[in-house]
Amino acid sequence: WVYRQYDQRVGLRTEAGSGFSVAQMHLKSDRALGIALGCRPWLMKHDPVLGAYDAAFEPCLKMMALGFVPQGITDCLNFGNPEKVEIMSQFVAAVDAISHSAKLWQAPVISGNVSFYNETESKNIPPTPAVGVVGLRSKDTPRVRESFSRAGNSVGVIHLQKLSDSWSPETIVKVAFEFLNEIKKGHVFSAKLVTEKGVAAAVKKMETSSVTLD
């Protein structure tokens, strides 16, 4: 209901509304503006460093899958009591991870805020660094949809990194840009980032997604 309060068709430039993983708007320059959000508190609770990387990488990868290149990042860093060593450690780790992510994607953190002392009944909230990313799709990049658009197309799964390898954010960024080149060549019609729900859920979502606005 939050994003449905606003008429997303104002100006008739909306390509994909806020209900999609990447909200998209057509610009007068024939480029497109994309907006995506990321943060999975359960992952932050499990591993603050990996969770913070994920908060930045997930929206960036959602964009890259649809032909958008990340341009800028904003964040909302929500943590518990920073006077406790473990909480401040989580905060420092998250800031370092988001900073490194921004450098890898060449998308600077241009705004944000920090909220500390978030506690309920004397218990700290899980570290929650919410990240928003804006990106651009160039006018010469074909549009890629989140849902299947053509019958008979082959379906493939791209592994950004082998599970047997150690965590490498650099490798993931490299593969993402290689995939973007395939989009620019016109080899990709539909794509979706696979998250913790798995490949089957992603494919099902691509089958049932509502049609984006033209």
C-alpha cells in the first residue's frame, strides 16, 4: 500500500513500478533511471561483513541483470547501542564493506544517515544497513524484462562465483559486467537475480510477473 498511494503512471514514463525488483523510469534523454533497495537482516545477524556487502551488492546485481549500471548509493545505517563493543564492531565492519562495494561498482555513496541506540526491551536490533542504489540504462542498451517475454527461448543460470572458491566481491563485479556486455549484444531478453529462495522460485516469479508498462 505504501508505493500504491502514489500514481506511478504520472507523466507516462514509468517502465516498471515499485512492485518490481527494480523500479524503472524512462528519461527524456532516451536513457532509463532505475532504483533498487537492499538489506537482509537475517544475513547481517549471521555475518555482519557479508551482510553489509550483500546490502550493497543485491540492488546493484538486480540492476545489472536488467541492463542498468549503478551510479550512486545512499544508505540508512541502523544499529543498536554503539557503546557496546560488539555493536560498534558491526557498524565499522558494515561501513568498510559498503565503502569497498561503492569503489568496486564505481558508484559513490552520495548520501545517507546513521541511527544508533535502536533497542527494544533492552535488546539491540539486528544490524540493519539498508542501501538504496540508483542506476542508468543507456539508450543503446536493449530493454530486459524481469518476466519471460518470448516462448522458446533458452533459459540459463549464471553462477557469479563458484561455491568452492573463497568470497571474492571483485569476481562478482567482473562477471556482472560481462553479463551486461551480453545484454548490449542483444543476447538477453529476460533476467532475474536469484536470491536465497533459489532458482526454481526465480523462474516461477518470471513466469507469473505482471507485464511491465510500455
